[in-house]
Amino acid sequence: MTRTIAPETLPNPHRALDALERALECARRGAPDRPLVLVHRDDFLVANQSLRADIRGLLDSILTGEDPEAGLDALLVCGALDALLPEVKALVGFGDGEWRHKDVWKHTKQVVRQAENRIEVRWSALLHDIGKVRTRSISPDGEVHFFGHAEVGARMFDKLDRRTGLFVVDGPLRETVRFLILHHLRAAAYEASWTDSAVRRFGKEMGPHLHDLLCLSRADITTKRPEKKRRGLRQLDELFDRLSKIQEQDAVVPPLPSGIGDVIMLRFNLPPSRLIGDIKRALEGEIDTGSLLSHQPADFYIDHIATNAERYGLRKS
């Protein structure tokens, strides 16, 4: 014998949308016009299957609202985080206790608020530290570490994306958010002792995500100590200034001399081929790592290739 479930007990996606709209009111005005209510997890899951575009749109609007912290707190109260983004929900209450590290949920909300108000940066700010929950370790002297949390966080984002499908129709956004989670610590590792080659390599590795990464890095500075905050911001400004100057210089005078490909073909009796491009890229890679000087005459690089012929796929002459 079957039992009919009363209609009011069935998952209702519109209850989920209503809860998200109330959270959006918080993100826009700091307090909802209507009381927040706890919505059943299944309502959110069904809504994410049948009304996913609406769910994403509301989440985007909450993150880019005037008061995203209030919006995120509302998502927590109504149950949306637990249902849709449990990786973020796990940050709540994580820290600021016996293990003496900052409350990651409070930190995350502050990073979202401080981040430049563009959707790719705000989503990255929300998710950048989700790997910390799985990587916390305590050294014998009581120091807290989160080794590898950026890499773990990127893998967690992959699973989140497969589970929710929130970014399935927005590949560029998904790529950017994952990249920023994976690399969000890179800019903060900069020191004045970096060589120009190291700065150049950093810029190339960050590629089109460089501006977003620097925006996230600035937002990620949440220390309450004014001098420490100023020092962190100065460090990022110095990195950006050095990188800009190097890129301007390289645009005017490339690291390798003009026509080096023709000189390589002539010196080693090679026809035009993919090998010439491979050799040039190998030289550029060595320049990036600092193992080879840039902006030298062609003969300098020809002698280097001849000395290391096998490395470049050539026979020793």
C-alpha cells in the first residue's frame, strides 16, 4: 500500500527562491524587509535542479551587493549554505578558538566585502580558503599550519562545480575562480629580493588572471594591525610596479634579439620548422628562470645553444 505525501511536505523550489530573495534584501540593505526563515535542504536542492539559473543569479547578486557580509549571514541562517555550498558552511566556527588562528568564516566575509566588486573576484573571495578545513595541522609548539590548502581548495572547487552545476554554463568564470583559488597565495609570497626574471615568470604564469589575482590578494589582507596591512599593500604595489616596468621594457625590447630564429637556422643549417620555435621557447624559459641572461646579442645565444646542443634537440657540431 502506498502513502500519499501531503503537498506541503514536498520539496518546493519557490521556498528556496524566496529565502534567497530575502538574503538579497540583506545584501542590499543590511536587513530583510521580511523575517528570515530556515528552509528545508531539499527545497534548495530541487531549486538548483529546476531553477539553477535563478539560483546562480541570486547568489551573484548577493555577493555583489552593497553589504555582502549581511547577505552571507542570511544565507547561513536560511540554510542555503548548508544545502548548496557546504564547503563554505564548514568555515563557520572554524578558528578563533583553542587553536589560536583567525576565524575563517569572519575572514572570508571580510575578504568578500573588501574585494573589488566584480563577480569573478567576489566568488573567488568566497571560496579561496575552503581548503583550510581539510589541511589544518598543529606543530609541536602549537603553531597552526594549512599546508597545501590552495591546492586542496582548487580540487574541492572541482567537486563543488560537478555537484552543483552552478558554473556549467559559464566556463570562463569557472576557469578564473579555480585559477584564483589555486594561486591566491602567490602574490603575497613576493619579496623585494625577487630577480627581474622571477617577476617576469610570475607575470607570464598568471597571464590574463593577473589583475584579478592582485585584487584578491589585496582583499585577502584582513589583519587588524595597521602597519602590517600597509606593509602587505606596499608589497603588492611594488610587485605590480616592477612587473609593469618589465613588461613595458619587453614590449619595446624583447628578451631575445630580433631575428634570432633566422640566425639559429643559418648557424645550425636548419630548415624552417617547429624545432626553431621550440628552441626559442626553451631560451625564453631559461631567461624566465634566471638561468640565462636576457637582452644579449644573438651570438651570445648561439654560443649557448652550441654548448648545450643536445638540450635543444641538436647534434653537437
